[in-house]
Amino acid sequence: MYKRQELRDLPKLRGELVRLRQDSEELSRVEDTASRSELVARDLVERVSALKDQFEISPEFWIPELGLVTEEDWIVAATGNMDSEIGLRRAMSRIRGIAENRFGEMAGSALKGYWEAHNQQFPNDIQELTEFFDDPLDKTILDRWTIADSKTVESVQLGTDFILTQKEPVDGVFDTRLVIGPQGRGITSFHSDRTSEVLAALSRAYQADHGGLAPSDPLDLEPYIRNPAEQKAFDDWRLSHSPE
């Protein structure tokens, strides 16, 4: 037989049992969350390592601006799909883009300083900007960039006769082109001007054969390609828009 005191304690004991069960479930949830977080962190470390290794394997894809990026930048670049060749190329292009944008911030400030100190004139040579950077800069970075006529990149106009931009891409399909002026910056793809012209010409040819109707699918334009240059522009456009 239960004593009266024991019977009176039963609700309290039941409440304590419920609390212990809830604590145990919460602990399990915390442990599960911690376990998942650990797996995600380990996966990110492995992905960053794989991306860095790819640059070791293929040093021709490395650019000196990568010395300006942080570990967090590498994580951002490595978060996409890297299981395919296209995915890996995109990831390598992403980290290059981050690095070039980091340099672009510095170069924009230096160019503005030069512009203001020289009566709103562009330097004749990019090396003239050296003294206008806040910190010493690796000369090999400047070697990748040039002062160019603004018409070089018609899709980005900054209101000046000249611009600062990369001499050439590492990956002409996926790399972005940064256009820098003393009062702002713009960005485009290296093939955008060329592909826009080609796609417009192909679209006109298609419409001429279809009573003025525009194509419902860009792939409908392929039969209207007339030469290797148009084929290259079309292939670059298609690859740049392909899923990873």
C-alpha cells in the first residue's frame, strides 16, 4: 500500500519525469544540430581545400589578386556545385571575381586620387597609379590591368573617355569583366558585347523566316549560324547559361 505522503508526491514526480524527458529530447536536438553543423563545417573545409588544390594542379588559372582574398571568400566561392567541370570552372571564376573586385575597390580609390591630382586626366600608364594606393601593391597585379578606351567595353559606360579594366580573362566564358572609372565601377562578361551582337543578328534571320515572330527558345537560333566566329559566340553564351 502507498503511504499518503507518497500519493501526494506522485503529481510532483510525474512533473519531474516529464521535465526530464523534455530535457532529454532537447539535448538530443542540440546534439543533432551540433552534429549536422560539424558535418557542414567539415564539408566546407574539404570543398575549400579541393578548390585551392585545383589551382595548384592548374596554376594557369591562378591570378595574383587571389592574395587579397580572405578564408571567408574561399568559403563563399566553394559553396556551389563543384562536382562537374562546369561547376569547378564556375567556382574558380567566382573566387577570381571576388579577388578582382577586392582589387577594384583599391584601384578605384587610387584612380580617383590620380584623377583629382591631375586635373581630371587619366594616367598614360597604369603604373602611374602606384603611389596613389594606400598600401604597397604587388606589381604583378597591375600587370594584368590596362588603361583602355571606354569603347573597348561598350556595354559599360562610366562617362569618361578611358577606363581601367583587365587585359584579358583567364576563363573567357565564366569570368567577369570589371570596368573602373574615377567615379564608379561596372561589371559585365567578357563575351557580352560579342554575343549580344551575334544573337541579335541570328534573331533577325530567324524572324525573317518566321513572319517576324521571335524565337521561343534561343536554341532555335543555331541553324542560322553562318561562320565559326558566330558559332564560338553562340557556344560561349550557351555554356555560360548552362546549369552547373
